Amino acid sequence: MRLLLGKFRIPVSDVVVIPDMTYPPSAQTKTWFDALTKDFVRKDDDPGNLDSSGELYSDGESYIVND
């Protein structure tokens, strides 16, 4: 791992290991994430989204970040 980090010039001291990646996020974390991304999420059944521009993702695509 040290060799791989060295190839990308990342100091080992800058690495933070997250030991609980197998646990689901807390309700507080989900709420925070939803509030952070609400301006970029569009509802699949909203007809006003046809003319929207910008980088948005639909409810169907949000399973990637919600799982």
C-alpha cells in the first residue's frame, strides 16, 4: 500500500482509514447527504424536468449513492 501511495505522491500520514465501511450510514448522515444534494436531484415524474439544464441525476440513478 505504501508503494502505491508513493506512486501518486500521497504521504502515508495523509491517509485516513475508515474501519466501519461495512455498516450502513446513520440516519443523520443520510439526512445531511440528502440536504447537500437536494438541488441536484430531480424527480422522475416531474414534467418540469424536461427543460432543465445542468448536471442532475434522477431518482432512479440515486440508488448508487443511497445504497
